[in-house]
Amino acid sequence: MEEGSGMFMISLTGTVFVVLAVLLSTYLIKNRNSSVIGWLANLNLLALLVLLVQLFEMFGQKYYALILAVALVIVGLAVLLGLILSFVFLFINALIVWRKEGYSFSGSLTLLAGIGVVVVDVLIFFNPINTPAPIQAFIMTFLTLFIFYVLLTVWNTLSSMLLYQFYFPRTNKNYIIVLGAGLVDGHKVGRLLGGRINKGIEFYNKQIHKSNQHSKMVFSGGQGGDELVPESVAMRDYALEHGVRRADTLIEDQSVNTLQNMKFSKAVIKADFESDKAKIVFVTSNYHTLRAGILARKVGMNIFGIGSKTPFYYLPNAVIREYLALVVMHKKFHALMIGLMFLSAVISGIGVWMGVL
């Protein structure tokens, strides 16, 4: 009976693993423009770990099951310690960004995150809030749930970003959209934007070499208040200096954000190609590909993107900014979850007040 029950649980877990693997593969092939891929990947990994433990126990390999369990505990403790002390890295990174990029709000996100970690550490380990027990229960319940939720969503967002990078487009594209990133001194292509253009040119040349097919590069970016020329014009001039034929360039010079990049580039391509059937790839910084893809889908373009490398020191700020942008993009869902956390905390406080807990 016990063996039959064990086989049933293994079959059930194996089925869940296969279903999740198929779903993840389908999303990666057909619709990677979604933060769901991170959730699917992590659930798939969890199902695999459970399946391995069940198999070890089923075949009498409890020693291996124990090793796996101990390894997971060690990794979990290491991650927990890393989270507790992460403010050290965040503070150091903020200083590096300030030194290399100058002071700005966007360059201070790691500093703000570091301060947030310190506050959370103090609240959890020193409990400085001197309030009646019901209020204390409410605060600690809400804080615990909120921290867990933030960590979970951050982890899944990171997983989605990383998985998105495993996209290797076929060399059959009609258009390459290169997204703008601001100009230096009002007219020059900087390091970040130059990386995007270089990545686009790399694919442009690769396609010519492999398929003998010239794609058109669409440079997307309007003119900011402090810029002397539209970003797209400076981007096109940069590409021309690096070997791209003028006949293979188009500019979109009205957009001021990523959503408009996609919307207006779509219109430029439709007017040039005279059809909605063009094969397109977009290029942006690696940390930005996921959100850009989601926004492309929002304007009706089922296209995927490739990312240029980003200096490591800049990545923490960039990833935090992308995470916050994705939270705002799905604000109704997150507001609902925070509301449920608040309700749970209220119930916890009432329970303490009534002497139930």
C-alpha cells in the first residue's frame, strides 16, 4: 500500500513537472514577452527537486535525499544571510555609480534599497516598536508578509529577465528596431546607447553574412528638452559611421518612452513595408529586454528582443528600476495582494486582542 502510494505521488509530481516544463517551453518559444516565464521556471525547478527527493526515497537512496535536503538548507541559509547583509553591497554600489555616473535619483536606487534593508533588519532583529500586543502583531504580520512578497516577486522578475536572454533570433529579419537611451551633452551617443546600436549592427552584419539579406535598422527616439537633436538622428549617424548603409536606415523621432518607441516604430515599419507581416527584432540593453517586449506586445507586435551588455556596476540600479516599472505596470494585481496582506495582518491583530492567538 505504501509503495503504491509512493508511486502515485511520484506520478503526480512527475506530471506536474512535465506540464510546467511544456508550459515554460511554450512561453519561451511563442510568448516570452511575459514575466510569467520566471514563475513557471521556479515552479518547474521546485517540482524537479520534489521529484528527485521522492525518487531517492522510493529506490532506497535516502542518503542522497538527505544530501539534497542539507544542500538546500545550506543554500537557503546562505541566501538569508546574504539578504540580511545586502545593504553593504548596495551602499558600495551606490558610491561606485555616483563616482562613474554622477548624482541622480535613478543612480541612488541601490542606496534607497540599502536603507530599506537596514530598516527591515532593525525592525525584525531589535523590535524597537513599543506598542500594545495587538498592534505589534498587526505590524509584524504585515511586515513579514510584505517582505516575503517583495523577495518572491524580485526573484521571479530576475528569473524572467535572465531567461529572456536565451533568445537567438533567426537571420531572416526585415527590420531591427534599436531603442534610444538618451544622448550625452545633448548630441553624442554615450556608452549605454552605443552598446545598443553596436548590438543592432552586429545582428545586421550577421544576417548579411549568413543569409545575404539586408534588414533595415529603425532608430527609435525623440528629442528631449536638453538634447540638440533627436536621439534617432544621432543614432543613425553613429550607425552610418560604423558601416551601415544609409538605404538600410529609418528613423522614428517622436517617442519619449519605451511604449511610444514600440508604437511609433510599428507605424514607421508598416508605412515602409506596406504590410503587417514584417519580421522584426528589437535591440535594447539586456536588463530592459523583458519590459520592452511586454510593451511591444501591448501595442500589438509579437516580436522579441536581444540585449546589449551593461556594465556590472550599473546593473543593480537598472534592475531595481525595471522591477519598479513592472510593479507599476501590474499595479492592480499588486494592490490586491497588498490588500490581502493588510487584511491578514488585521485578523492577526484582532486575534491577539481577543486572546485567541
